[in-house]
Amino acid sequence: MEYSVIVKGQRPWTTNQERKKGSHYQRAAITKWWREAFRDAALEAGIPHFRSIRIEVTPILPDRKFQDTGACYPTAKAAIDGLVDAGVVDDDAPGYVPTITFHAPVLSKEAGLELLIIPEGI
């Protein structure tokens, strides 16, 4: 069984934004927001613990200012840390999360990020 966790409310933060605009404090606040949002969403969805998972990442954008595929890595990393915080998996090291796949962004009215969690070790 696969589990989809979607968090909306902010446009996914990109590597380019992090390099160009992000002060340490700004990055920390954005990282904390995404991490806590995905922790809370995973807990609310009742996603169980797994030995390992594969993750598919899809940015959700409200406009046609598309990001490069994979550019939202900083947001995905924070979101995956939130899954660890929720107890979905023990860590995000390769033994626990061996594969992260990035999909092209999709359009929606509200910005956000979707993680598709595919259990490997139950």
C-alpha cells in the first residue's frame, strides 16, 4: 500500500533560492515549517512505521513559473525529516530511504508538495 502526504500553504523552497536569498534564519524558519507540517500530516494520516521506504516527490505550483525537476530538494529533505519525526521510518539514511524520485511540478490553485511513500520493509 502506498501513502500520499500533501502539504499546501507555501511554494516549495528551491536550491537556487537557498543559495541566492536565504539567510541562515530564513532557511531555518522555512525548513522548520515544512518539517513540522509533514510530521503533523503523517501523524494525522496514521501512516505506520516501516523499515524502509521509497519516496516520490511532486512539487505543486500555483502558476506556470515551473521549477526544474528536483529543484525543490531542500523542501523535500525537510519533508522527509518530518516523516522521520513522525516515526514513519527510523532515519533518512540510505538503508531506510534508498530512493527518492522527483517528478515534474503540477499546477494547482495552492502551492505545496506531495510525497508518495512506498513501503519496502514492513
